[in-house]
Amino acid sequence: MRTNIVAGNWKMNCDLPMTQDLIAKIKKELSGELKCELMIAPSHPFLYAAFNASLDTPIEVVAQNASAHHSGAYTGEVSIDMLQSVGVQTVILGHSERRDIFKETDQELADKTKTAVDKGMKVIFCCGEHLEERKAGNHFVTVTQQIEEGLFQLDDKEWKQIILAYEPVWAIGTGETASPEQAQEMHAHIRKFVADKYGDKTADKVSILYGGSVKPENAAEIFAKPDVDGGLVGGASLDASSFIAIAKSF
């Protein structure tokens, strides 16, 4: 059975006091039993504080990025071992902002993913098309290429550590959202693509999240689709009440 997940990607927002305050507000909003796993991804400097603040709660603290290198002369990089040493066991890789702004390639993401998986980390692997690719009818090609080149070096057992996040780039931070039908269409396509390579048993266990202007107002309709297993939430995750409202949309 697949796991429902709502993950908040805080991006480059919140200093230490703001991080602590937001976690406190999220904890205050928590009531009753959630029908999903709840994750937050603060900035690297605050992961340890966030981890400690989230002990004995349903909140898992995850990282927004990691290096493919284990250690050495890589100024400014953060390794998987470093993340694990502060309690982090899941990392987001391949977000469109990393691909577009920092020019991370499919090969670099494949290397990062393999390093993380080898170390026992879970990976939220992002994929998604730009508006011009969707308008040209190439959105399926783009997404399957990103998955194939980034993840198909893994064996089927290693896919237990993979969570996929489909994020149409044209819907990130724009207020635009893929319709529930568009989200389902792509999620079903992704699951079939994984099944063609690894078999139905593996594909049916992979959680696929939708990312792209998820809000309390649209989350329930999107999450109700059969191949949508939750959301990778951006801006709405910076508001505790909105974030928990999304998590309670299942």
C-alpha cells in the first residue's frame, strides 16, 4: 500500500527564530490523527534545530538538497553523512529550481540519488515540464526522460527509498495549478513508465506527489485522484494553518 505524504518545501525562507516559530505553530495546529506522513524541509543551517523541535511529533524534517560527494574539497556543499548526523533521513533532489537556476543535470541528479540511496536515505525525486514543453505536447517525454536518466540506474529494491514528485514548472509559485485531471494523467503515466521498467509490484508501491501551487482550496480534489499520493507544497507550507489544512485534505 502506498504512503500518503504532504511535504513542505520551505526553500530559502525563514531564519532560525522564524523556523522555530513556524514549527511551534505547526505543532499547535496538529490535532487528531493525520492520514498522511508530514514532512518539512527547512534550510540547511536550521535542520538540527528543526529536528530537535520536532521530536515526539509526526513531523519528519527533510533536506532540500545534498551533494553527490561523501567528503573533501567541495566548498559550500553538504554531504549525506552530514545530514544523517543531524537526524535527517530524507532529501529532496531535482527540484526545478535546482535544475533551472543551478543547472543541475540529469547525470548530476543520478549521482546524487545513488549516493543518497547507498547511504540508506529516502529521496523525494522531482520531475516536471515547462509551459513551452506542455504546449508543444512534449510534457510526457520530458518527465519520463528525467525519471529514466535520474533513477533507472537503481535496482528494484532501491526503489523502496524513492518518492516521486511531479511538479509542472509552470504551476510553481505562479498561482496556476494543473487541473486534478492533468495531475492524474501525468501521475498515471509516470506509474506506468516505472511499471514498464520494474514491474507493477514496484510501481504500485511508489508514492507520487503533486507539486505546483497546492492550497487548502484545491488539495482535497487533487489528492482524491487514484495516482496522486500527496503533495510537495511550497508557499502554503510557510503558513501553519494552511499547511495542516492541506495535510488534513485526505
